[in-house]
Amino acid sequence: MLRNKLPGKGTTIFTVMSKMAQDEGAINLSQGLPDFDGPQALRERVAHHMAHGHNQYAPLAGVMGLRQQIAAKVLDLYGCHIDPDSEVTVTPGATEAIFCAITAVVHPGDEVIVFDPAYDTYEPSVTLNGGRTRHIALHYPDFAIDWQQVKDSITDRTRLIILNTPHNPTGTLWGEQDIQQLREVIAGRDIHLLSDEVYEHICFDDRPHLSLLRYPDLAARTFVISSFGKTYHATGWRVGYCIAPHPLMEEFLRIHQFINFSTNTPLQYAIADFLRDCPQHHRELGAFYQPKRDLFLELLKKSKFGMPPSRGTYFQLADYSAVSTEPDTEFAARLTREYKVAAIPISVFYLDPPQQQIVRFCFAKHDDTLREAAERLLRL
Ligand code: GLN
């Protein structure tokens, strides 16, 4: 018998709910994935590079052309200069990047601060490295961070704070006051930051994405992680990246080389071409998704759900307390079985779930899919 390294952890909620959606023939608004393909020109570049000999191992840190395009992008968007040779690594998905960054920092006994609801890969990655997470719970509807509580949670063993903006699952964005508070709580301490920014291009209502790459003092201690899957409607491609100052990246690479060694080669060439030829795609991604958010909210205006508009990501929370007092895991299962719409319960992202009745819907769907789902949800 093997001894479980992650006691209490079952199968991830995304797999559970997508399977339930499939088994029940429900519209799947649970796991975050578009029901449409990314740009045809990009897909053609993948085919092109496969047909033209780009099929062997890529360099450890990624294809240089892609690293250069990532550097050009963060200079353009965030005014941040990075060295493509030593400060960026392309990874098979952001999930691996998160694991490598955590593994690079966390030694047994170290503490890591996470904000709940926290994406479900953070805590297991800390645990597998012998670290301990300290959880700060954020609450519906605004999920604002209590910075005094953060300050009180920092100890001499705190090595890392994990932040995520735009935030999955709540759809909130960090503001300048969060950046300032963060700066104050870590001042003079040997604490690193992991900034999960995989939804960086999906911000609404003209609010900017506050990448930590905008702030040189913070970027100097940060692993910034992003993803091409969200940006190019291709979550199955598994291509993400990490940006970090050279000394941090050295440790990151030491780990990455023994986990995946490198990332899918033809995809990297194709994404590099597309970033160069079509930067408007990522610049306009917020404008692409905002009408979908608005359509979904409009369709459900007369529903019993409370839905404070998402400010970023392709997720929308729904408060169902006017409909039922069931725990959200039960409600999400019943919604899938009886109403044929799958959603993600939020309580699974808390160490200690507060009394709130909230599920998450993904609106990265064709408008017709959203219309059909809303029609079913209006029956509640
Ligand atoms: N990031 C996706 C979500 O939040 C899920 C990714 C996964 O299934 N691992 O829905």
C-alpha cells in the first residue's frame, strides 16, 4: 500500500464537475474552457511548424523566438524590461509553472500565505514540498483583502505569498491600494511572491490589469505566471510561462528541467509568430469577453441569482441563497442533474468555507450556449 501524500484531497473539482456534466448531458459551465476554437491563423501556424521540421525538443527555457515575443509583450503592456535569455521560461501549462515556482521557494516547515477562495493547485504544491499554507478568507460580494489580517499572518517562517489577479473564481481585480498594502506588509522581509496572472488579458469596464511586472520593486521578488490557453481559447494546448528575475529563474529552471524538461515545440513557434503578427488579439480579449459577460447577466437579470458583475476572468459568480439553503456542492450537483447546467461550487476553494451560497459559471461560450443555459437557469 502507498501512503497518501495529499490526505483529504480527492479528485479536483474541475474534473468532477466536467464528468458530471458529461454523464448528465448538461451544458458545461463548470470547468473553465471555451466551447469555441482560437484564431484560425494561429492554428495554421501550428500545422505549418509541424510540417516544417519543428518537432524535436525545445530548449529548456523555451524557444528563443517565443521568449523574445513574451519580453516584447510585457514591455508593451507593463513597461517591464526582462531579459528573454535568463528571465522567462515557457512551461507545459501555468499549472507546472506554479508547481516549479512553489518548489523553488518552499522548504520543509516554510509557510505560504494564500487567499481563499484559492485556486486548487496552490495548497497541494506547498504541501508536497513540506510547507504549510496559511489561509486568509475573502468574502462575498467584494472579496476585499483585510491587510491587517495579512500582516498578522506573517511569521518568521513566511517565505511566499500567492496572489491571483484577475481572480479565479471570484472575478475580482487587484487595485492600487492592494499593491501599496502588499508593499508595506512585506517591507524588510525575506518573502517572495507568486503572482498568478493567467487571466491578465481579460479585464472589464476599462479597468487595468495590475501586473506585478509594473512595479520594479515587487517584480524583483516575484514569479509572474501566465497562460496562453486562456488567451488563445486553447486550454488543451498546455502552454504557459513564468517570468522572474535571473536568480529566481535559475532555481525555477533547476526544477523545471527534471519535471518536463521542455514544452511542446511547434506550439511555441506558432505562438511566437502569432504574438508578433497579431498582438491585437490579446489587447482586445477583454473587449471580446465583456459582451459575453453582459449577455449572461442580462439573460439572468430576472433570475433569482444574485450576480455582482465579474470584473475580470471568464467567470461569473452567482449567489443562489434566494433559491436554496443547500451547501454549494449539493446545489451544483442538483443543478447539473435536474436543470442540466453544470457549475463549480466555491466552498471547495476554502480551508474553512464561510456561510455563503455561491457557485461559479464560466461564460467563455458561444452566445447560443449562454442563451440555452440561461433559459434553463430561469426555471429555478
Ligand atoms: N482553470 C480552470 C478553471 O478554473 C480549470 C483548469 C483545470 O481543470 N485544471 O476552471
